[in-house]
Amino acid sequence: MNKKLTAIIEREGDGYVALCPELDVASQGNTVDEARYNLQEALELFFETASPEEIKDRLHDEIYVTQVEVTVG
């Protein structure tokens, strides 16, 4: 079974951090593609090893990625 999940990737120092907010699983890499691939591997490992109860407890079905405008200064 395949499941589409969100990957948020941002630069951190000399590399990139990838986060899946649905499960709060993160990974990193030297490039965007490497961070994405490493996150995919981490997620697959999570699904292979987590109990059904842990998956149910951690999985958030509704994630909204949006932008907000704020006044600074």
C-alpha cells in the first residue's frame, strides 16, 4: 500500500532537514534530494517497525501547509 505524506524541507547550515509533519518524523541530507530520499527511508522504516497503535496515535490525517503575512519591526 502506498500513502502520500507531506515533506517539508528547509536549509539548515550546510545541509537540509526534511520533516514529515503527519508523523513527526525527520531526516537530513546534504542536498534537497538526499534529504527527501532519507526522509522516505525513515518513514518506510517507521511503518515497518511501529505497532498499529503507534501509527494510529502519531498519524495526523489533516495537515495544512500555508503562508501567513505578519508585520515585523
